[in-house]
Amino acid sequence: MRKLATIILSAAALASGAAVSAQAPSMAPENSVEWKIGAENIDDGLYRITFTGTIASGWHIYSTSGAVNPTEVEFEELGGTVLEGGLTEVSEAKDFDGEKGFAGTVILSQDIRTAGEPATVKGTVSWQACSDRVCSAPEDYEFTVTLGAGAAGAAVGTDDSESHLTAIADPEEETSSGSIWALILEAILWGFAMLLTPCVFPMVPMTVSFFLKSTTSPAAGRFKAFMYGLFIILLYTVPISAIIAVTRIVGGEAVTADIFNWLATHWLPNIIFFIVFMIFAASFFGAFEITLPSSIVNKSDAKSDKKGIAGVFFMALTLVLVSFSCTGPIVGSVLIKSTQGEFWTPMITMLAFSTAFALPFTVLALFPSLLKKMRSGSWMNTVKSVLGFIEVALGFKFLSVADQTYHWGLLNREVYLAIWIAIFTLLGLYLLGKIRFAHDEKTEHVSVLRLTLSIAVFSFVIYLIPGMFGAPLKALSGYLPPLETQDFVIGANAAAAAPAAVTSEGGPEIKLAHGLSGYPTIEEAMKASKASGKPIFVDITGHGCVNCREMEARVWSDARVLEMLRNDFVILSLFTDDKTKLPESEWLTTDRGKVLKDVGRVNSYIARTRFNVNAQPNYTVLDSEGRQLIPVRGYNLSVDGYVDFLQSGLDAFRGK
């Protein structure tokens, strides 16, 4: 069982690695930045020249000051005009390896005054582009701007590909064909990888069971399977496209990030998902048949056909909503691109992601229609009952997310494990014919298949039992509450499992894996860093984050990683989904005037604005003044890579 889980997790990591490779080019593009230069008349004789650069995907350029190779605008011929003030950064600069810079789109402006007569100014924009791996040679772009020709000036570039550029107020984004295909490939790989995640995989048995009993003919089965896949694609792509459009109009990603964070971590949707799984499980056990109210179908068409399509849509909607706990990070990273000046790219990549994500479920939906050709019998009831046990077990994951996020203390690790042990023990007894439901026939003898499955199930139960006493159960870490919630640990693991708790005034208790101690705020971490002379390791995490638990169980547990985290760093843990209310003195007001009153919203805002991420897990290293030393690292199960990542942070801190 552990080997199977390891294979699944390794496949997900491979897909993640391939996606990262596609996103981080090692060679500079032919044109790292495409510039558009425009001018507008803002007062009598006063013009504002706007420099808008569309930066190649995966690359960034540096700010106009403070960098080794800053972005500069040099006016070589002013034509009788006078510059007023300096070059202004309209776009907000972000942090890249400790230097301020821009990715996606950059907008700069320069005010210039004429003597009332038309004038022509010439100059050069120069910059250097860097990726996560390499930097290009310095580049430049020559421009000519005519002022006083009507209400707005005209700008002309020197290269043949873009000889005339009209004045602009809201630039239209461009994306190179190479980068868009890399993003599409990344999205497709993530779409397939999502099937293997703990919050998506439970929908596999639900899908099989639903279409197994709802298909009336092969043709109808194929049609419903196609509609199921289409609904999944539309439910992802259409709302996301609408959100991206609204985000572009409103001008920020904070609202959209809050929506996805709420859906993945708030108690209400998670409790609803839990109840939905329990209802489906009860239906699988034969308690009742799930039917939709007739009011939701159109009376003008055939009643059965309408109900079938409505049911397929409901299944697709359930899958999309439930999957957000795991698909949230990739959806969030795609949405981030919409705030960097790429309008169409996020929609295209989301279409690629949802198509790849929907394909396996479309095949699963089609498979039951083929099964209808086989002779039905008691085996169908057995399949549904087995799926019912699995749905009950996996449904508790959503209740656990709400429990961890709100600190209810209902499902500590040993309680969760006890429930799973009971469920799978009953499943083993069912397979042996010791338990029967109302729709089951009496089992006269145990078939070889039933015996084989029961051996596998009881083996899994035996694997779970040591977890009640503190065994890490790494292969299942993504499904289980974190080890630090365990109350009773026997033997040598006691010290490692008993976490160190660090609190801030009015803040929540911070419990870290493997007995590590840490700090909940940047201010406290900086103070500790200055006192100890150690860099700050930033852990952007969440109580309901599946991949965070995977990283802690499979990467942090490595002796080399654990030693470095314990001895060489001050740890800062930012839980972005914690619902604990803060005292008024710790409330945070955003640049848009919104007041954030709980821990999770404050930390989520810090992660977006300071580190340019809105997903977890993510990690980086800061110095004692809070300056970022190395690029952010996300979910990646490579232990050697993580050791190199930590070492690079130490080297940067020590000035090596």
C-alpha cells in the first residue's frame, strides 16, 4: 500500500518538476521586452510620456534605481522641451533575489513640457532581463515621440517590426508563441497530476458509481460522458475567465484570492462537501436513491432526459467545487498572471488545464456505459457498497480541513486514524461476507477476488495501527491531520512529535512539525534573527494544505533538512487559512482601504504583496531586516533540491 502511494506521489512530483522546467527557461528570448511608447496631453503644454513594456514569461527586469543593471530612460534629443520631475514607476515593483523589479508588464512615465509648439524628442530605453536561472545581456530600445500633434503625441520605434506606436492609456498585452506553449504544457501536466491528489481522487469512485447506474444505453452513456467532460471544462473556464476580466477592470487580485481561499478553507463549503460525501455513501449502501427535484428540470422536454443531463451537471459541479482544495494552488498561480498584464494567457492556460483535468473523468464516465454490455448481477451492488466505504473514509478529509482551520479539536490525528481503522475493518468484513446490506445477496462462498481484496484491506488496516502510537505513515501524510495534533506518542518519536508552540499577543498557537519552534509574525522573526544571527526561513502554509503536510512528512523529516531547519534558521510560519480573530491593535489595512481582522487574511495579504504568491506551500529565506535573499520555492518532493535551496539561503545570508 505504501509502495503504491509512493508511486502515485512520485508521479505527481514528476509532473510538478516538468511544469517547473517548462516555466523557467534557461536561455534568454530574442526580445525579452516589447515596448510601446505613447504620450498624452495632461495640461496646457504639459505631456506625459508612457513607456509600457510586456516582459517575456518567466523573465523579469529591474527597477529604475538600486539595481546593478537598472531600467533606464535616456533622452538624447529634447527638441526644445523640458523634463519635469524624474522617471516615475507606475507599476508596483516586486522583489527578485533581493532587488526590486517587474514581471509581466511594466509601466513607466515621464512628464515633459513644451513651449507651445510641436516638438520631437528622441531617446533610449535600456534594461537587463533575468530568469530564475540566468540573465540576458543588457538590451536597449530607441524611440522617437512627437508632441503637440493634436490631443496626444505619437511615438515611433526604430525597429522594423514595430515602426509606429500610437498613444496608449491602457496597453494591450502580448505573449510570445514560445512562452504560451510552455504555459499550456505546464497547465496540461498539472491537469493530469490533479487526479492523483487526495481531494480529487475520491471523486473517482463517485463518478464510476453515478454513471454505472444512470446509463440506459451505450449511445446515451457516450453522450452523458461527453457532456460530463464539457461541463467540467466550462465550470472551470467560464467563471475563471469572468473573474479574470473583473480583476482586470477592478485592478487587483486580492478579491479573487480571498474567494478561492474561502472555498478551500472556510468551514461552510468543507462541511457541505463532507455532508455530500456522506449522503452519496448512504446511497451506495442502499439507504435511498438520489434523485433531483423535478422543479429543476424543464417540463417542455422529456422528463428522463432532462433529469439525466441535470444530474450530469450536478456531478460536474460537485467535482469542480470539491477539487478546489487541491486545484486552488494551480488556479491561483494562473490567476496571478492576469495581474501581470497577461489578459488572454490565463484563460487559454485554464482551458488547457481543465481539458486535461476533465479527460480522465470523461473516460471514467464512459466506462460504465461499456459495462452495461456485461450481464448485471450482485457484483454491481458489491461495487457500490465498497465505493460507499471509501467515500465515508475520504469524506472525513473535508471535516478535518475545517477542524484544523478553526482549531475545533474534533479530529486529532489519533481520532481520525481510529475512524479509518474502523471503516476499513468493516470493509474487510464486508468483502468476506460477514456484513450484508439490504440489497446484497447472501454470500455462500468467498471468491478469489473477494479474498484478495480483503487481504489488501486488512493489510492496510495493519499499516494504519502503528499510526495510533506516533508512526509517521508518510505515504498517507496528505490525507491525515498533521502529526503534531497527536496526543499520545510512544517511544523514541515522542520528542519529535511534541511540537514547540510559539504565540504572539492575541494570536493563535503555532504548532510546527517534528518539534520545530517558530514565530507567527515577521516582526518577531526579525527580532529573533537579529538576536541569534540566523536567517529567517519563511514557511507559507495552511492548516488545510495537503501538499504542506506532504512536504513536512516527506522532505522536512529528512535528517539533513531537519538539522538545518532546527539549527541554522529562525522559522516564520504564515498560516494563510487560519480563522483566528486578531485584537484590533493587530488589524491590517490594505492599500485599498480594506481592514483584515483575522490571522489567515493578514498572512495571505503578506504572502501576495511581499512574496508575490497566493498559494501554499511556498518557502523562501530572509535576512534579519526582512529582505528576501533567494527566490521562492514551491511544492517539490526532491530532498536534495530542498537541501540545496536551504544552503543557498544560508550562503546568501553569509555573503558567500
